Amino acid sequence: MSLNSIFQYFVPKDKKFFPLFEQAGTNLIDMAKLLKECVNSSDPETRTALYKKLEDLEHVGDNITHQIHLELGRNFITPFDREDIHALASSLDDVADFIHTASSRIELYKLEGATLPMIEITDLILEATEHIAKAMYELKDLKNIRNITDSCVRINSVENKADYIFDKAVADLFENEKDAISLIKQKEVLSAMEDATDKCEDVANVLESILVKNA
């Protein structure tokens, strides 16, 4: 191994990890936007096309996560704890997985039309991913804690709103929906959407842990 290679091994790799986290955040916004289009579309062919695009972006997210894990194995020095980098990458990947799951259930169950609660939770998913992306951009400057903390607070608020909408929607389904199959389909789609907001909150929790350690 050359002297230059040894030197590069010990140089902090801020230029490696932070761009990948920013890419992951941007990818989540793109996925959330496609999910919103899918939910607001009543045309089956359009929904199928959107689902396929969303599935492609889910694979993009997987590749970003894989690249982060590779960089962890390659680099001795990291911008913050290795465990936190791994946890953050995994939590971002979970958000992508559940956004994809929500679109997958819409496609597989051939949902005829989205309900108002589905539309509302989808809007909240998009809002949460926007806050995540903002936090990922701010992450490269851990001195600017206020902005990241603000994003975390807003993500938690979004998740609380989604919980309320989900609980009320499920209660209304049991009260008013007479078709058992339709009830199950709607509940499963709503559940995946609400899970996506839960995973957004997990990202916020990891970020808060990073801030505490690096304050």
C-alpha cells in the first residue's frame, strides 16, 4: 500500500457520507411525491406506471444504503459514530420501504379510490420527507443544531397528526363500512401509510441521538 493510500485511509470522509445522506433524503421526497400522485389518481394504468417508478426509486434507496455500508467498511475515520451512521442509513431505508409498501398495497389490492384520510396521510408523508431532507442537508454542519432540531420537532408533529388521522379513519371504517373486503383493503393501505410516518419519526430519533453525542 502506497503512502498516499495510507494517508487517504485516515482522512475524514465527510465528502463520502454526507452526499449519500443528502441523496437518500432527496430520494424520499421523490418517492413521497409519486405516492401522492398515485393516491390522487383514479386511473388504474396511471397508478401502475407510478407504482413502477416508485419501485425503481425504492431500489435507488437500497443502493444508497448499500453504498453507505460499504463506506463504513472502507473508512477508518467517520464524521460521527459508526453505529449512528448505520442506524441513520437503516432508518432512512425503512422510510423508503414503507412508502413503497403503501403504493404496493394500492396496486395489489386494486383500490378503486383513495379516501380523504389516505390523501391527508400521504400529504403528511411528503411533509415529513421534506423535513428529513432538510435535516440531511444540515447534517454536514453539526454546529447548526437548531435547524436539525427544528426538523426533528416538525417530523414528530407530523407523525402525531398521522396517528390521529389513522385512528379516526379506522374507527370510522368499523363504524360505517359494511363491505368486509373493502374495510380490510382500506385499513391495510392506511396502516402502511401510517407506518411510513412512524419510520420518519425513527429518523428524527436517530438524528436527536447524534446531536446529543456531538453537541
